[in-house]
Amino acid sequence: MYRVIKEKEIFYKVSQLIEELNFSLPKEVEEALIEAKERETNKNAQIVLNILLQNAKIAREKRLPICQDCGMVVAFVEIGRRVHIEGDIEKIINEAVRDVYVNKFLRKSVVKDPLRRINTEDNTPAIIHCEIVDGDKLKIFVLIKGFGSENASVVKNLLPTISKEELMKEVVEHVRLFGPNACPPLIVGIGIGGTLEKAAYLAKKAILRPLKQKNKDSFWGEIEEELLSKINELGIGPGGLGGKTTALAVHIETFPVHIAGFTLAINLQCCAVRHGWVEI
Ligand code: SF4
């Protein structure tokens, strides 16, 4: 038995989500910023965290974008095996993006061609990843990604003989060099293993995990915690102006890898965290 999901319902729910994400910082992120403010002793850090919280409040109340960079929309779609979607899921998501960015006057930041750079005028296309899962539900995770932090991200191949300590050094050094330009406090998404594109996919997906949820594998969960402390010891702080809060979380996702390889992707998420999901 298949469950039929209508195009209209998906369009409506995804549009609502994209609109909400542009105007409203997720509650857990706001709470994390408040906690960080209480921990901070650095005056600059306190000022920046206050501004970020004030900015979130104004955006929510006045329905103004959280950031002037309204980002590129990334969608992770989980399609239940027993779901029949009436229509083309990619087309529906792009219609939703078009609808929100045009009608809510959000900044259109996508150009048709990387070299010729003509704006598409409606912020499409979105980046859409589809995955078939068990069940009869459709789940769509949306991340609105600003490019200050995307530009500060990387995918690389390391030596398969790398140790845990060397890996941690690699990540911390990356944040030291590129973190200040990525509008901290950050969420550091890390993808390890698989091929080059798989590692990049995992790093992006890692950003979506709830802030306080550690990797289920305690080995990686402990590395996440150690990395978070080391990154916060860098002293970059909110807005790069110093302090204890360079990152709010470090999330690692892993995948098996070839014996000759060690793929690593580090995707930095800025303080304008705009992600959420709908289930139909
Ligand atoms: S990196 Fe994030 S906070 Fe900074 S300008 Fe871009 S979207 Fe805004």
C-alpha cells in the first residue's frame, strides 16, 4: 500500500519552513547563545552575543531576515519507501524557494553560472539531496546556507595513517585560520570517510544535528567534545573579537573509507543558523 502525498501539501509546508527559517533563529541556538553569554567574561564577547540575541528578537518580531545574506537553500529529503509523491519533488522545492524569496523580498543570492554570474532572480535552484528510507513518511530538512561560512569550508584528502591527534590538529588549525571570517560562534560540521563528495555531504548533514546531541558512537562523541574545547581555547570568540565562544558545537559524521584514503570535510556554519525540518 502506497501513501499518496500531494504536491500542494509539500509546497505549502516547505514554503512555510523556508520563510520561518529566514526570520527566526532556532530556539536551541538562542538558548546556546544565552548560555554562552553567561559563561563569557570577555567584554567584546558579551557585547557581540547581546547584539546577536537582539538581532534574533528583532528579526522574529518584525519579520526581517536574520542576516542580509539570505543564503542558498539546501534540502535533505528522506522519502519513505511506501510514499508516492504526486509531482516532481525537486520542482516542488524550487517552487517553494521561488515563492518565498520573491514574495517576501529576501535577497536573491544565486547566479546561473559560476563565471558569467547572472542572477537567477528568485534564489533557485536549491541544492537537493534525496534519500530513500523505510516507512510512509516524507521528511524534508532545510538548511539556509550563507556563503561567508561556506567559503571558509574545505574538503581534503589526508594520509590514511593519520592519528587521532593529527586529525584534531588539522581541524583546529582550519578553524584558527578560517573561523574568524565565518561569523562565529560556529557549528563545525565534519564529514570523515567515503569518497570526496561523500565526506562533503556528511559534513553538511552534521550541521543539522541538534546542538547538544553527540555522535552515537562514544569514540567519536569524545572527539567532538575534545575538539569543541580546543576550538574554544583558540580565543577567536563571537564575531572574531575574542572570548571563549568560538563554536557552539562540533558534530562529526563518518562513513567507511578505502584502505588507501582518509577523506575529511569541514563545513563551517555561521551564527545565522537557519535549519529545520518538516514531516508529512
Ligand atoms: S556567514 Fe552567516 S552570519 Fe555571516 S554574513 Fe553570511 S549568512 Fe550572515
